Amino acid sequence: MAKIVNKYPVGIQTFSKIRENGYFYIDKTQFIVDFREKQMSYVFLSRPRRFGKS
């Protein structure tokens, strides 16, 4: 039986490095439409520190 190993991008803050090195990543953008349709007041989306900021 093959062992499945998920590599978590702890300390990696560059999206390209996460994708290139096969780290575990969950894209939550598909939920944005659902949040808006349900008119949710509070939404918590976790992300690595400083990830996605300009």
C-alpha cells in the first residue's frame, strides 16, 4: 500500500514555490460567490503570513 504524504508549506510565502514543489494547497476562491449569495457578515479565510499582500 502506497503511503500518501502531504507536504504543508510551513514558512513558504511564495505561491510559485508552493506550486513548483508540490506542497499541499487549498484554493478557497470558489467559496466567494457562495459567501456573497448568502450575504455572510463574517468570513475567515486562513493564509500564510504576508501571503497575497502587495
